[in-house]
Amino acid sequence: MTQEKKFVSEAIRRAEVENFLSKEFARAGYSHTEIQRTPLAMRITVYAHKPGLIIGRGGKNVDRMTEVLKKKFSFENPQLDIQEVGNPNIDAHVIANQISDGIQRGLNYKRVANMTIQKVMNSGALGIAIRISGKVGGAMARTEKFLEGYLKFSGDTAETLVDKAYSRAQVKLGTIGIQVRILTQLPPDRIISKRVLAGDIYGDNKEKAN
């Protein structure tokens, strides 16, 4: 196998692991997974809001899932590590999954988005953007955007400080895509006023989530 094919194959496997674990640990407030190859093992770190639900009594769930990952994804000596998400209300992965769950349970997507924005901003975020795409509220597919606070969509701040996540909701009319962006801090040299933090960045100098 060439180096390029090996890289693509590994990327596909990591995406499959992420998708598998997100379903397995949905009730635990699953956030995301980091996979790191070491000289002796494949280290798989799972971040979740309720790590106790993943670990189980005496760590039995971890042992079981380690064996599943080894057999299902052909990992050599996988080492599963479970970490708690510090503040789930400003973790983009947790928030995206919560929105997906709400839509799948039949809640109005606008109500879910607006309630989520209020919760995230009250938890200390500087800004949040939610994009929901698909057949929402009818048979015609469209994209709805919800914005609050200060947020960057390009440049160094967007790449390094904006937490981004994607999720999908399966409904009768098809698949709904959810994208969430959350900014919780600014570079040390950046100062913005309370007026901007209140949302005026979306006034004359409006930035759109493309």
C-alpha cells in the first residue's frame, strides 16, 4: 500500500471510529475522540460529559469496548482513555449532538436552536453560530442560520480558537445537518467592547456562516 493510500485508509478508519463511538456513548454526552499512535499502542481518548457512564462499574465497559475496537477496527493493542469534558455547555461537539437529539425527538428546530444559544451564551461563550440544513419545517430543503455574540469565520482566530463540530439528525423527510461554532476566548492582544459582545458585530459589519 502506497503512503497516500495508507493515509486515506487511516483517515477513513478514524472517521468510522468517531461515528461508532458517538452512537455508543450518546447517553454519556459524547464530545469527540482523539486517536494517537504510540510506539507500543494505539491510544484512543474519548471525551464525554458523563465519563462514569462509559467507564462502568469497575471499568468493565472500558474493557469491553477496548476489545470491540480491537476486533471491529483492527487496532493493535488499543488503549482506551476516558476524559471528562470541562464545560459541556460550551463544547461544540456536545452542543451539536444535543441539537441533533432534540430535532430527532420532534422538537421545533428554531426553538431548539434559540434555547441552545441562550444556554451557551449564559455559560460564558463570546459567540455562537448554528447552521441547520435540510428539509426543516417543510418538504423543501433549506439552510437556517442562528447567530449570537462575537464570532470569526476566517483567519487565525477562527482556525485556532473557534470550536467547531458537526452532527446529523435523521427525520422522516431525510437527513438534517447541524454545524456549530463556538468562541470562548480571544487572543491576548485582542480587545472588544461590550457593545460588540452584545451582538453588534452582526450589524453593519455582518459576517455570514458560509
